[in-house]
Amino acid sequence: MYRDFGMTLAAKRKERHLNQLQLADLLNKKGLEVKPGSISKWEKNVNSPNVIQFFALCEILGIDNINDTFGIAIEENLFAQLNDEGKKKAIEYMNLLIKSGMYVREEPVYITNRTLKVFTEPASAGTGLFLDSDQYEEFEVGDDVPATADFGIRVSGDSMEPVYVNKQIVWVHQQDQLENGDIGIFYLNGNAYIKKYQKNKDNVQLISLNKKYAPIQIKPEMELRTFGKVVK
């Protein structure tokens, strides 16, 4: 049967110790305009490279036997040479081998990475900076980043120390409501903040973990919006 194209491509890329950005750069050097996000989509089987991109990939990744790597196994060609009775007997024998448990193929384990946006403007843990949703970089992340993460943003300042430090990337699940005690990314009067959310009976506060910073009291005339919950 046909092998999973995306998983095979990702495995071959990792064998060459290339990340998606590096592979995109090598394709661009061959005159092909390919972004890291396109490679991510190929590896997820969202779409496929065109013929020119495909052969360039094979050259870069050292894939000489395209059929063996991506195509149909030789055994299927042998199977096609049998008549109906021969195919029936072959299937019966294969079923016996499978039921024995001794000859079942172990599928390779691939680590599937994701590509997430990391906004270039940091969320200030001190004074607050505007989160420009149109300016971001794409980062390939693995299992160390929670599956619930939708985007990343860098911390600026020291008011969330010692848990979150200056220039650290925090990973965020996009949602517009938080529970008391959640760490979130907030829009407040034109700036973006990373703070702890605290809703009391009479008011809402955005609280710093560093005790030298006073809580921000949210007043009715302020424009407050929640971008999401920090999940790591």
C-alpha cells in the first residue's frame, strides 16, 4: 500500500538533521519559493508539493529510490501476477501469518511536530506593549509544547518573575474567558499584558507575580479583552 507521504517526508527531513526552516531555505536556493509553513502542510498531508518541488525535495533529502520510499511495495506487483484462485490462497496464508502474531509489522513511530505563530511584539510583564496580530514568526514545536497551545508570545519585563522571565516564549490557548488565578494574555487600552487574572466581587484585577508591582485595577471605562490562557 502507499506509505503515508507526510510522515515519510518528515522522517527523511529529520534523518538529514534539518528543521522545516532549513529545508525551505535549501528549496529557495534552488529557485523555488517555499515557506516553512508549506513544508508543515506537506508533512501533515494538508496539501502536496508540485512535481518540481517534489523532485527537489528528493534531491536534497538524498532519496534515490522514490518508489520504495513513497510508492508501492514490490510485493504488490507479485500479487498482481496471480490469478483469482492464487490471490485467494495468498490472502488466506497472509491472514494466518497475521493471526499468529509473529509476523506483524511494527509501524515506525514518528514525532509529529506543529508550526505555531510566535508574535514578534512581546507582551510586557511590566508596562505593556501592543500585540500586533499581523506580525509573527513561525516556529516548529514538538511534544514539549502542550497540544492546546494556539500561539506563542515573548515576555518583556520582570513583573511575572520568577515564573516567567524576560524574553521567554510563553504558549497560549486562545480563549476569551479565564478562571480566577489563570495566567493570561490581555489587551488593555491598546497594550498587551501577561498577568494573573483575578475577579473579585466588586472588581477585576490583573496581578503581577513579582510583588514589587501593584495590581492593575480594571475600571469600567477601560477596554479589556482576553487573548488567551497561558498553558506553558
